[in-house]
Amino acid sequence: MTIDERELTARLSRVLDDEATARPDAVAERLRRARRAALAGPPPRAAWSGLRFVPAAVCATAIAGFVLFAELPQGPAQPPALFEDELLSAAAAAPELIADLEFYEWLEADGFHGG
Amino acid sequence: MERTKAIEAFLAEVERRALKIAELGLGNTDDALDAVQEAMMKLVSRYAARPPPEWAPLFYRILENRITDGLRRRNVRGRFFAWPGGARDGEDDDEDPLARFPDREALQPEAQLLAREAVDRVQDALAKLPRRQQQAVLLRAWEGLDVAATAAAMNCSEGSVKTHYFRALQSLKAVLEDLPP
């Protein structure tokens, strides 16, 4: 025997209704309190409540400052740069380009009046 | 003043069903109560001025977000603080397990047993559903929201609601058919 959707939902609702209404008193009381609390609204905030994060912010700043201060002089020595001059670095990468650049620099300095 | 009374009446009407939905999502009553309370507070503080027909989808959407947050927090906690063989979340050694069951002294023992069995079977079947199907069937069939309101509550399209709802009913059919009419 199959039953239709209306009958299915009616049976489901009946079982769940029975279960939802037969609550222990403690649970019903907690629901009542929750409803009253919701209707009463959130408790008013104290005037100084906006300052409650100040101690944490001061501590965080102090710690960050200390870490930075302690880190600077004791930091590991930087390894010497292989090519301190960008031109040398570029020359190592593309010698033809540098040769061309030197040629055009010479040509410009010469003033184009050679030919 | 009228608005306050109206929203109080709305909350009083939905709170028990909302608690059950949250319990099914979160698996324990304490977390479910917290989720329901947070949803109530947010609805009142942010959406009380909206038209009353919008309250139900808004409330259930907030509740669903709280349930998702709770599950996510639990996953994170479980990942970092899991103890092998430890107690499940929400289980307390001092808690009296009988306190969880509703007071059914008014029922005859046999009827009481059958009612308990029916509830357990339906809850088990609902708990086995994928989360979205569970939401769709609870909001549509139990809470009585229409497709559009359910879609708003679930933050999905109406087509998705219909699909989830149909599949959920198909899965629940075997269990529900055996229940006494």
C-alpha cells in the first residue's frame, strides 16, 4: 500500500509535533528565557567598553617593537652581492648588448659629425 | 508595542519546532538551544521591522546559518582536540540520560512505547537524510512554509527545494508508511 504525499507529511508532522511539545520543563523554561532575552535586546554597553582592546593593542605594539628592535642589529650578515653594479651584471648576461650600447654612446658623444 | 507582541507570538509559535530542527542538525539539545536563542536575538534586533510574513524564512535562514557554524566549529574542535574513544560532543558523564526523554507519564505504557518507537524511527530516518533534504522536508512539511519561503530560508532556488523535498519524501516513505495513520 502506498500513501500520498499529504498523508506522508501529516504522519511526519504528527510524530514531530508530539516530540516537540512533550519537552521537559527545563527545556521549555530555557526557550522562554531565550525569547525574553531576545525581546529585551542586547544589554547596554558600558561607556568604557570601546576601550577594552587597548591593553591588548599596547601589548601587541610593544612586542612587535621589541622584536623589530632586537632583530635589526643581530640580523645575519648579508652575503656579498655577486654583481654590485647593474651594468656589470648586465654585461655578464649579454656582452653584445653592452658592446652595442658603448658604440651608440660613443657615436652620440662624437656628435654624428664624422660622416 | 503591537510589533513587539506580534514578534513575541511568532517566536513562541516557532520555538519548539525550531529547537527540534536545530537538534536534528546539531545532534544535541544544549547547542540547539544556543542556536535558537541566537537566531531569536538576531531576528528581533535586525529584522523586527520587516513585514511579519518574512519573519519565518528569515528566522529559519538565520537558524540554519547558526547550525552550519556550530557544525563547522565542532569539526574544527574535533580535528584538533579529538581523544581516541572519548565522549561524543554534548555527552556528559554527570547527565541523567532519562532527563532527555519527554515526560509521557500521561500515556499508557504500551502507547508510550509505540510513540517512542515512532519518534525514534522518524528521527533516525531524518538524521540519515542529507542536510539539505532534511531542511527541505522539515521546513516544507512540518513548518508549513511554501516553496518560495523555503527557498528563501535555504538560500537556494525553488527548483532545488522541490528536488530536495521530493527526494527526502522518497527516502522517508518506507518509514512513514509503517506508522499508524
